[in-house]
Amino acid sequence: MKKKIILSLMLLVSIIVLLSCGVKDRVSSSTNYAKNEYRTHKDTFHAFDTECTISLYGEFDEAEAKTYFDDIKETLYRYDKMFSKTDPDSEVYKINHRTGNIIETYKEVADLFIVAKEMYEWSSGYFDVSAGTLYDLWDVKNRTTLPAVSELSKVMPLSGNFEYDVDNDAFLDTDKVAEIEFLTDTVSTYDFGALVKGYACDEIKSNIYNHKKIEAAIVNLGGNVYCYGELRDREDGAFNVGIYKPFSDGELIEKVKVKNKFVITSGNYQRYFKVKGDDRIYHHIINPKTGYPTDNGLDSVTIVSNNGLLGDYLSTTCMILGEEYSKKLIDGCKNAFKNEDDLEAIFVYSDMRISRY
């Protein structure tokens, strides 16, 4: 079993290595600085259905900062649109509403379909991007009642559908260079919401690194945080990233000190609904095996990693698995990824107990 996990992880590593909207922005910069003096530039905007913030630190002016922000946001907007489930022009929407079994798409989409299949097997079916119909049924933004058992029985068979082949070099002379062939007529809907922000942040990591004047940066995509470089005004140069106390009004329960790391959190307090007469919360992190929101005593899991895609995957999967089984998964990652030997998970329980591993 351990060998299979490591082999799957190595395929995941190889794909990750290959990754080397009319929205009004709010941009601000430090003032009263000379042209080449060290300063902070901040940009707040909307993407991935959340408010996002980027802060850049270095010796460059507002014009240069705007160039850097535009470069970073162009990548984020591209992935946001490409993997949207609701935009009729997105690649995922077209796949989910396909009429044939062969789909032409972009390499990034094909890569995530490959990775998602590996992640499904690696997690023994607990991480399932093909369960989009099940996730849509729960629609925690608009629901006030539980789905009927008959509704669940209809959508559950659509999950666990990874019967497809991917060819990444199908159309070398066009923009869409990949082809996905679905091997069954079951029209499952695919939801990459638990991966796409981490996937995009891995590309942002390369974008920031290529702009040599950027000494430090923090990218916050609402639960997905990437910290780059070192801060001049801190003796150790590190960022302090807070972990929210679940169901509080912005109160922090823990902090992590990081440099050049991803800090990615999944929590049941972020999106949920309640049923009249029932004290329980019904949140958006669904166990695809049971069809219901996971209920194992955890309120949140935070992953500190060197890789955004891996951190995104682990934060959701560990929320579903619970701490005991998550530790086995984390150990497998540490064994398979040479640069993830310091991978860390922070488990926050409903009684506010914190466990770090």
C-alpha cells in the first residue's frame, strides 16, 4: 500500500513540476518614499468567489507594482474562468455539459484530471472531484432543509467516475492541445473547487520569483495563503499567518511563522446552513462516501507546505478523514516529496483543542 501511495505521489510531483471579469480593484501603496526606496504595495480584488489580497514588498514604484499585479491577476483570472462550474464559457462547464465522449481542452485542465484521478485512488475515494452533482445538491448557500434520501440516492451513483483517458499532446497546432475521452456514458459533473486555488498559486509562485525586484510577497486567496521571500522589518524575515477561531468574528486561535510556504485552511465554519429545530450545522465539506457533510469533531485543518496543489488537496482530505487517518496520508507525502519533509498539519477541534502534526 505504501509503495502504491508513493508511486501515485511521484506522478503528482511530475505534473506539479510542469506548472513551473469586470472587477474593480483597490490598489494602495506606501507613500512618501523615494523612487527606489523599499515599500509595500497592496491590491485587493475578487476572484474564485472570494475577496483576494496581494501585498508586494521591494524597491519599486507604483507603476512597476501595477505591472506585477496585472501579471499575477491575469493568471488567477485565467484559472478562475477555466475551472468555473457556472460560466458557460469555462472548460469545466463545457465538460460537465458535454454531449459527446471526447472533449478538446487546455493542458492545465487535462493535468488536473490526471491528478484528480490519482488523488481519488490515493485517498481511497474520500477526495472525489467527480462528485460535483452531490456537492451541488447540498448548495449550502441557498439550502434551509436537508436533501431528501431519494435525492441523494439519485446522485450518489454519479460519484467516483474516473473512467477517462487523457492525451496531453492531441492537438499540437491549436490552443487546446489536450483531449479527454470519457469511457462511459455516465455524465458526472466535475468540481475542482478544492484544488484550483492551490493549483493557481503554484503558478503565481513562479510569476513572483521571475520578478526579481519583489523581495517578499503574501498572496491571500481566502483560505489559501502563499508567503514569498523575507520581510526586512522582521528580525527573522518571517511572515506570521493567523488561523481563525472557527465560528468567531475574526478572532485568531493559532499562528504559524513561515517563509516561502503555503498556509491552506479548510473549515466547516466557512459555508454552512442550519435546519429549523436542529442545532447541528450542515457545511460544504461533503464526505462522498456517505453523501453527508463530514462530522468527525474537526472544525478546521490547516496545511503548511511547499506546494499549493498538495496543500489544497490535503486540507480538504484531512477534514474528511479525521486526524488519525490523516497522519498516514501526511507521512506518505513526507516520504514521497523530498521538499516536504517539514510538511505540517494543524487540526482544530469543535472544543477548540488544537493538535499539530
